[in-house]
Amino acid sequence: MTSLRNIVFIAFHSNPIGGHFNAYISFSRIRLRFFWPTMYHYFTDLVHKCAVCRLSNSTL
């Protein structure tokens, strides 16, 4: 189940079309098509671990 969640996250966040948006925008786009318990927490964790997002965030 976790691998399917990772595939969904990569498809909507990490691919070139996804654009590496923040957790809220990624969550909003994905929740239109998918849902699972603790979904928002899952995306905030993955966005905070995303290397590209960490490098492009000027506050870190």
C-alpha cells in the first residue's frame, strides 16, 4: 500500500509536470482523485523530505 502512495505522490509532485508544489497544493490536487487516512500528514512529511523542494526553499 505504501508503494502505491509513493507512486501517486511522485506522479503529482515530483515529476516535471507536477512542479514540486508545497504540501497543501500537492494535497489539494491529489485529494480530488484519491483518499486514505492521514493523507495530509503523509504529504507534508514527503514534501519536507523532498530534496528539490528543500534546495529551492529560501527559508531553510
